[in-house]
Amino acid sequence: MAARSGAAEALVLLFLWFAALEGGAGSEPPLNSMSASTKYYLQRSPWHRESLYGTNGYSYKVAVALSLFLGWLGADRFYLGYPALGLLKFCTVGFCGIGSLIDFILISMQIVGPSDGSSYIIDYYGARLTRLTITNATFRKMQTYP
């Protein structure tokens, strides 16, 4: 009885996995036909990563993890679309480790990005800090004390 229920659970999980794969592809309307507020929401939502402008599917977390763990083999450069540098790092064992360290720093600081000029996909977990600048055109209101 226990073996039969375990097999049934495995089949249900397999069915749900395939349903999730099929349901997620192409279920969104194109961004051109949406309002500005909907576009803003989809750009900020981590569940709609494939609809972001300027991205081609390169994940920031994957790039940093490849650079940290397999950077000495050049896997990070192969992933980002730089096959010549990846092969050079592979043949020289990451430029004796120095190149791997430099690439890890450059990728984690987002100085080196995908070769096609697109942006990384970065998960959005909440509000970000924005830089505020005050210029001559900025209105300053004097503080009044009660």
C-alpha cells in the first residue's frame, strides 16, 4: 500500500511539473499592448522575468556563482558569451587564479555583463535606494516651526 501511494504521489508531482512548464510559456500578452502601470509592475515582478526589457535571460546570480566556483575553468565567460576569453581562462587555469579573482570582482560589481549588451536578470525583493540630487531647478521649501 505504501509503495503504491508513493508511486501515485510521484506521478502527481510529475504531472504538476509538466503543467507548470507548459502553462508558463507564452501565457502573457505582449508588453506593447499594456498600460504603463502594468508594464511597470511586470518590470518589478520577479515572476515575469522573461518580459523584462533589455534582458536576454542572463541571470546575475548564475553568473556570480559560475565565476566563484568555476571561474578558473572559464565557465563564467562562456556563460556570458565570451568564448575566446573562456577558452583562454580554461587553458591557463584562470590565469593562474589571478584572472579568476579579477573576473569574480568585475562580474559581482556588474562591470562585466553579457556580451550582447543586455542587462542581467536580477531578482527584485523590495524597494531599492535611489540617489536624490538637488539642483537649481529643485524646489526647496523652508521648514516652519510651530
